[in-house]
Amino acid sequence: MKVKALIPAFLLLGGVLCAQEAWRDTTAGGTGGRVILKDGSFVRPVTPRDSILVADRLLYGFELDNVPDSTVLSFPEIQNPFMQDVLALPFWQVDTLHVQQVKAANTRLLKIRAQVAIQPFEEGTYELPPLFVQRIHADGTVDTLQFARQTIEVKTLPVDTATFVPHDLRGQVGYRLTLAEVLPWVLGFWALVLVVAGVVAWLLSRRRRAAEAAFREPPHITALRKLDKWRGDKFWAPDKQKQFYSGVTDALREYIAARYGVGAMEMTTAEIFQDLRKTDVPADLYEEMKDLFERADFVKFAKYIATPEDNSTVLPQAVRFVTATYEAEVAEETAAEVQEPVPAPERREENEEDYMPK
């Protein structure tokens, strides 16, 4: 617990009064005034060391134990210079080091330290002047406490003037590099290389994917290629019909999603054909595909076994839907580019007979 002036709070009465006036009033006739010699003074350097050098800052002060909290302490004004060749900061530093509560007397006993900062500026031995403080009791009795003086010996750095030779400033000292100094830079360099390599690889991969997307085959070619895998009657067996209908309808779902922008891969059959009703799909193809998808749902989810006659129409209907809608798309693009006709991409003519079982 530290304060900047007198401690505790109600001791501020002594701090409000000018220290010089308090001392003058006591000298002029204080009640019961007496001088009490005390021990407990000290001198210690601010920076601990085994000797005192010129211009070192020292703390010169004293400690008081068992000071009742009703006591007022009045400190004299600090004069400058403190003594010859010794200067002082013109204020007291007062700290409360300990507070002891005495319940029987309903009071508190304080341990107080007061000190002054001084600085000697010449080499030699100094006998510091004694420290005084006035102690004013609650009944008005004033005591003057005189603390024993301290002696300090101030030294300076010895210079051998007989052998002293001035030297020029030394050049900068070079030190060898250590592994601990070089390792962070090496690791940082390789980390940077890995980051750059990762960024370059990501950019190349992105460019490659973009190029692949630019040269991706048209949706109808992809659909016809996938439908071609299900040619023949070997998938019409009851234990393979679910796989057969799933493969055909998945190929058609992908084509519908690419051709008409319908999210067919995540939709049910009813949702797909609800969106297809808003497109330009011919009515006969619409009904034919709706019947195919509903039959596929029965096979996949209701364990329905389709007849060979139904199975034989699946691939021809799917191929007819893809080729007819693609030809309609090509016709629309040709009509939109009448001024600069663009030849249609070469495609293999598909016939329904190619997908009939042989």
C-alpha cells in the first residue's frame, strides 16, 4: 500500500499544512515538545551494487514501526543542495509497509517508510545530515524524532594517467553464423517454395479443368454412349431389371439436366415431368418418357417385374427422346444463326432398330 504524501488518509491534515509552518509553530511553543533520538535510518542505492559511484541515485530515509493511525507526521521541507556536492529531489517518498489491526484498542498500527532521493556529484566521504520528523499525537503532544546520520563513501572509476593511451573506435565485430540463426531462413524459404508450388499446381489444375469443360462432348453424345451399354436382352432377367432401368433412367436424367436445366438428378419422377411440361418437349415424347420413368419406379421400388415386350421398348424410346430433342435444339440454333450458318457437329445416325434385341 503506497501513498505519495502522508499516510493514512486522515494524516492528510499534516500534509495540508505547510511543513515549514508546522515546524515554526512547534518551535514557538508546541505542547510537550521533546527530541527523541531514533535508530532505523538507512541509505541504499536505487540500483543495487557493492559500491557507490559518482551520480548514483541513493535513497536516504528511515522506518517507523507501530505508529498509531491517529498520529500525524509532519516532514520538514527538503532544501537544495542537500549538502555540499549532494543534490536531492525536493519531496518525501512515504510508504505504508504494513498495517496491524489491534482489536482490543480499536486502532491500527502502521509501519511507515519515508525517504528522500539524493545524488552525490563528487568523489569522497560524506557524513549526511540527520533526518527529522515531527510526530503529533491525538492529544496534541508534539515529539521531534531525530534519526541517526549516515556516512557514505563515493567512488569514481580509476584512470591510470601514467599508462593511459587513447584508442580509436574499434571496428564492428564480426560473428560467425550459427545453425540456429540460419535454420529459420532455410525453413522459411522451403515453406515459401511449397506454397508457390501449391498455388501453381492449383492454377494449372483449374486451367486443365476449364479446358476439359470447353471440349466436353455434347450432352446427347454422352447420353447415347451411356444408353449403348444397356443394349441387348441380357439385362431383362428379373434379377437384373432394377439395374437395367436405373442405368437407362440415370442417363436420361443427366441428359434432361444438361439439355433443359432441370435438376433431374435430385428430383422425383413427378417433379421432373412437372418441369418438363413447361419445355418444348413434344407431347408424344413427353407421355412416352413419363410412362418409361413410372415403369422404372415400379421396378426399382415396388419389385415389379416388367414383361419382355415392355423391356424391348425401353432403349428405343430413350434413344428416340434424345435424338428428337437434340435435333430440335440444332434447328433452333440454326434459325438463330441464319446470317452465319455454323455446320452441325458430325454425329452418328442412331436408329431405333440398333437397340432392338438380336
